[in-house]
Amino acid sequence: MNASSGPLLFARYALPPTELGYCGPEDWHAFSSLAKVSDQPTVDDDLRRLGRAFEGALPYLDLIANVTGIGDPFDRRVVHAYWVGNHLLDEVPLLDFGNSLRDRFHSRIGSGWVDFTDVLTPASVPHHSFHVLAVYPWVGLLRSGQSEISLRVLDRCRIRSGTVVERFGDFALVRFRPLVLVGEIIELGEESTEVVRVAHPSVVGEVAPGDVVSLHWDRVCDVVSRSEANAIEGYLARHLEDVNRAAGDGVRRSAFGRPATVGP
């Protein structure tokens, strides 16, 4: 992973859905511009201020920071835990995680709350993949017949890892494993390739064939190590198991939230 501050690392992963209009501060132009200027000493403070507008991500960052004693939700270690995954996630007690989810998201989820808690297991941790699979409504929509668009949104909204095959200008051809639906089970399919945008070369740095990268929506967020890619996919697998178990148990998953208000 390229060296960067916590706020800048947060911006790398939060920018794709922000620029696509799915979440983030009203002044997303300022957020986008600040993320591309990494050498100014005031950038971190401004990114922190704008970063607090991410109502979906912030509860997880606050929880990880508070439980671990780090305190700062935009500390690099905390940000890395949420988007990529590291040992801090397993330091969060399940009871604290469940209480935080109830306090932060219950009012937004409404009637889907009972279903939502059924997905929570001892393996669940405050990682972005949990938010995508268990708090967003897309898994429920997927299994209610809207499979094509729901599966595509899930696949793009999750953080995924891939390997750069070719680089051309601001784009790259990346090899990765997409999500597929087999009956009621969501799993990783065979390797596929996709052309993605190298979101902000001034921040991400050089991206070359053979690099392992993290992706959010249709953009490269960062060059990552193999162990970081394994963490991204490992935490996804953990939470896929949770939602697939819930489907096997017959849990009704018609609505888990409202993407416009829950955030990234």
C-alpha cells in the first residue's frame, strides 16, 4: 500500500461512490480536489471535516477507534481496518458491534431490523463488506427477483482486489473474481477481466501490469500487497458466509436499509 495519511487513505476508497453521486458531503468537488493534493499540510484537517459526512462509514470508524483505544476515527490503522481489513477488527467485541449497529442504523432500517440482526454472527466484524452485504438492501433485492442489477451493484460496491493486466492512459485492464449467484448462494465466480479507471494517479501513484490493486466501483483505489488483497477477500468471504447461512435458514431479506441514506 502506498504511504499516505489516514484521511487521505479514507478519501482514496470513498471517492468513487462520492463522485458517482451515491454518498458523501454536499461539497464533493472539494473532497475530490483535496484528495488529489497530498502535499499540503492543511489537507488532512479538511478531509477529516468532509469525511464526517459519510454517514455509512463513520459509525464503523468511530467504533473501531473507540474500542481499540486509538480514539481518532481517521487514524490510518482504523481506516485501513474498515476498507481493507486488519487485526483491529477482531478486537471489537460482538456485543459492542451489535449495539453500535442498533444505535446507528436501526432508525434507518426500520422494519428490516429483525432480519438484519439475524445476519450478525460471532464471525461478523465492522468491515466494509459487512455493511455492503448486511446493511444495504441489495442482497434482499437480489433474492426477491431483481438479480442482475442487484448482483452488479453488490459487486461494484464491495471493495475487491484484482491484478493489473494492462495499463493504458488513465485506465487499466484488471483481472478479478466477480460475485455470482448460484441458486440462493452468493459466491466468487471464475476470473474475469474489466477495464477500470485509475481514479487519481497523483494520489494512487504508479499502477503497472502485475500490480495487485484494490477496486471500488469501477476505479482503482490503491496498489496493495498480496496479504492486503487476502484480507479484502477474506473478510468478504466471512460475511458472504453469514448472509448465505441466513438465506439457508429462511431469513426474510426483503429490505435491509435505504442506500440513499445509509451511505458507503
